[in-house]
Amino acid sequence: MRVEFNQGVPPGCIEWLWNNVGPGNIEPRGDPGVDWGDAWLYERITTPVPLGDAEPHYVPTITVKDPEMALMFKLRWA
């Protein structure tokens, strides 16, 4: 399940993912030796450009692969 964060990823969200879902594609700060996992994925997607705006508009998204954890994540952070 993919969740879009139009206002940016909330503080504490990535830490919650690491503690409750597992490793994702972002390393935790201060621990560069940790192997990246695949329980969740952070990416920025391009959305349609609003009228009159020349710059592309990017929205950060997080996709959680496990359906149960995805539901918990969405209820807590979306």
C-alpha cells in the first residue's frame, strides 16, 4: 500500500517504520553499516504540474509491502 505525503513525511515516521515494520530503503541516521531491507520503500513521485507552475511537483511516498502493517501505518501516519 502506498501512502502519499503532500506536506512532507512527518517527524518520527521513518523511525516508526524501522521499529515496527523493519528495514526499508533508507538507512537510519548514525548507522551506515546496516543492510537495507525491503519491508517498505520511500520514493518521490512526480505529480501533474499545477496550472501556472513551471517546476515539476514531487510528492514523497512510502509503500509498505505487508498488508497488515500497511494498514497500521496508514491509520497512524496518513
